[in-house]
Amino acid sequence: MTTSPRLHRYTFEEYLTLEESSTVRHEFLAGEIYAMAGGTPEHAALAMAMGAALIDLVRGRPCRVHSSDLRVRVQETGLTTYPDVTVVCGPYETDPQNKHTIVNPLIVVEVTSESTDEYDRGDKLAGYQRVRSLSAVILVSHRERLIEVFERADEGFKRTEARQGERVRIGALGGELRVDEIYGVATAF
């Protein structure tokens, strides 16, 4: 019988200490710390386009749209991450262990990539869906003009999608996103 070496399990406090001194951002889950890779120019452009579109949808409301500099923690699981775009409405609720980590996003956006696509659609999506304040997770595809919205419904989360030439409704904000406007900023699509 072979045994694999035991991995060190980090505490949330150790993770925060690392983040304060690091030039690279990390995600945290179940005692493990994962370095976040840099994105492509298209990834960055799609994230900014989503941020701009969401700013238009929240105009006049007590909401703020944040870049990937905002750290979000799922209190129930401990998942701590930096979504590509985050919308928070109303006052910030911060993690009891760190005042710079919010726990009440209304909407999170992830632009997928080759290395994160499976994680974004799997464990990360499932983690986000455990946040009580969360109304929607929006996934923006890196492969094709496709925006998927997972919105909270009575029976869990309901998935809708929109492709080239279509719009997708964001119920929590009472507006729509136009796929071609979002992807228009990234020349690869």
C-alpha cells in the first residue's frame, strides 16, 4: 500500500497572511491555497465589458460593481476567491475574520478559461450557490459567444443562456445583457 505525503492544511488566518505579503492572488478552499494564473487580453477585456454592462444596469440603485480585486468568501464552505466581477447591493457584510473580505455578493461573474472552465462550472459554481445573498452567477465563455446565467429560483438555481445575437435577462437587476456588446470588445470572437 502506498501513501501520498500529507499536505499541509492552512488556516484562513494563514491564508490571509500570505495574501497580505504576496504579489500574486490566491484562492482558498478546505485548507488549500491555490495561486491564480494571469489571464489573457481577451479574458481581461471580457471581464471589463461585463463590469461596464453591469454598471449600466445598477445605475441609480444602491449597488456597486467591483473588479477582481474584491475578495469574496463563502462562509458555509470557506471558499475564498476573487470573482472577475462582483455586484454588491446595500451595505457590505464582511467576513468576521477579515474586514476586506465580503460575504454578501448579489451577483458574481466568472470569465472561463482553458485552465478554469471545469472548476468554474463545477465546484466553484456549487460553492457560490451556497451564498444566501447571491441571486446570480454569470459565466462568460472563453470559447464562444455564450453567456450563462444561473439564477436563484424557488427550487434552486435555474440556468439560462444567450448566444451570438441574443440577450440574457438578469432578474435581480431587472435588465438584460447583449451578448454581442459584451464580446464586441474582444477581437478573438
